[in-house]
Amino acid sequence: MQYNVTVIGSGPGGYVAAIRCAQLGFKTAIVEKYDTLGGTCLNVGCIPSKALLDSTEHFHNAAHTFKEHGIDIPEPKVNIKQMIARKSDVVKQNVDGIAFLMKKNKIDVLKGVGSFVDKNTIKVTAKDGKESSITTDNVIIATGSKPTALPFAPFDNRWWRCDWYGAWVSLCAHWVESFCGRIFRQPHSYDGRNHGQRIVEVHQKVGDGILPGPQGHSHRK
Ligand SMILES: Cc1cc2nc3c(=O)[nH]c(=O)nc-3n(C[C@H](O)[C@H](O)[C@H](O)COP(=O)(O)OP(=O)(O)OC[C@H]3O[C@@H](n4cnc5c(N)ncnc54)[C@H](O)[C@@H]3O)c2cc1C
């Protein structure tokens, strides 16, 4: 298959570039190695974390501000399973939305790892190892970034030496503490007060086991 533009990576950098290229009349393909489009942001980063923060805010209001407004309700309880289900649904709506936009703009989605054979030929290696090649006039590399551990400071995901999973866990720790803070200390809101200190405390007291992986990709590399 011959394309004017091939975009490697379907995160916010890649899918927006692909849509714009298609709108400008270029025959465009996008290559993504994971099952869903949207990259870190939609699958495991911004969107799921903000979906959970949104739940946190509702809980905080129910627990702390309703009374002041003259709304009396029984003490709210957290249903973590439902919150995670809602978060996953928000993520699904977003990644499905990107898939729809690809279709609408007639962008071919190629699932697999993209690699250069030469400057105009991209090899796509699917999960099952099957290889295919496309030729292209131009390539946009939008593969995002991964943190690199320094020799003297390997990732431990406990403090500031976080890979993205550590960032996720830290956010979840913050979120869990927002709900469970009263168990460990006093009630907290979802804001950033003493954020780092509280993350460490949650890690120490709860451990990683309580923190569910995002979208089942908890070790997405
Ligand atoms: C927990 C967390 C929370 C975050 N919250 C926010 C926030 O609130 N606001 C904000 O602005 N940013 C946030 N970010 C950062 C944001 O997610 C990134 O800045 C953004 O995703 C970068 O977009 P990108 O397109 O450059 O790369 P990515 O989103 O990483 O996308 C790159 C894509 O390329 C694919 N890819 C890589 N190599 C290949 C290959 N060879 N072949 C095929 N596909 C390949 C990857 O699978 C991936 O899907 C957050 C990040 C994390 C981890």
C-alpha cells in the first residue's frame, strides 16, 4: 500500500497529526502497536486519572460539603469496583472516539510495531509476528517517550524515581488516600496539599496491592 503520510504512534501527538494530514488531502496511515488508539494519555494517563479524580471530587463533596448546603445524606461509602468500571468506561468512550475519527477521516489504522526498512518503507509487525510493509512519501514519528532510569537512580516507583507506571500508582495512591485518608490520618480532600508525603505514607500503609492497574495494562511497556 502507498501513502502520502504515515504516522507512527496514535497518542495525542499522532492522532491529531494524522487527522490534519487527512483533512489536507493526504492519503494517511497510522501505525499503533497497542490494541487501542490514543496512546498514554487516553489509555493510562490523563483520562483515567482525571476520571478517578472526578469521582474523588464527588465523594469529597458528599462527605464534606453537602451538609453545609443543607443536604443531609447518610455517610457516603466508596464502591471501588464501580469507580474503576466507570473509569474504564470513560477510557473506552475516548479510545472508541479516536477509532471513529480515523474512520471518518479515511485514515488506515495498522496495528503493530512500526519500524523503518528505509526512509520510504515502514514494516509493521503485528502481535502474532506477521509482518507487512507499506511505502510512504513522508513519516511522522509520534511514538511518545519513555522515562529512562539513570544508573545511579534506578526506578523504584516509590518516590521521585518513577516510570509512567509509578506516576499512575502515585496518582492512585493520592486518590485512594482521598477516600481512605480518614483511616490513616484525618480526612483529606483531593487537592495537592503535602501530596508527596501522603503518597509515601499510603504506599507504606496500604502497599501497591490495593492499587488496580489502569485498563488492565498495569505493566504496559
Ligand atoms: C499518569 C499520567 C497522567 C498524565 N496526566 C496528564 C494530564 O493531566 N495532562 C497532560 O497534558 N498530560 C498528562 N500526561 C502526559 C500525557 O499522557 C503525555 O504527554 C502524552 O500522552 C504524550 O503524547 P504522545 O502522542 O507524544 O505520546 P503517547 O501518548 O505516549 O503515544 C505514543 C504512542 O506511540 C505508540 N508507539 C510507540 N512506538 C511505536 C512503534 N514503534 N510502532 C507503533 N506504535 C508505537 C505507543 O504505543 C503509544 O500509543 C499524563 C501521563 C501519565 C503517565
